Amino acid sequence: MAILKVIEVLANSSESWEDAAQNAVSQASKTVKNIRSVYVHEQSATVKNGKIDDFRVNVKITFEVN
């Protein structure tokens, strides 16, 4: 039986929400092993001079605990 744990991570990107989600997984995988899935819980963005300046995501990352 596998035991899974969920952590919540905030990340951003100047490119896209997809890139922000990838940044969250990339950074989390530096210290968290056995990542199984990522759930994008919330998306937001900041606007500067009428254009999106920064894409932000709040994700839940699920990983297996040994």
C-alpha cells in the first residue's frame, strides 16, 4: 500500500501558466522525491501597462512517502 502526501506550492513565470506549473514541479523535485501528480488549484496574473506581466499558479503536488 502506498502512502501519498500533498503539498501546496506557489510559483510564477513571465511566459505562461503552463511554465509556472512546470517551475513549481521543477523546484519541488529538487527536495521532494517520487512526485506522482500536480493539480493546478488556482491561476492568477499581474498586469503592467495593460499587458500580463507575471503568470502565477497555486498547485498541489502529490508524492509517495517511503
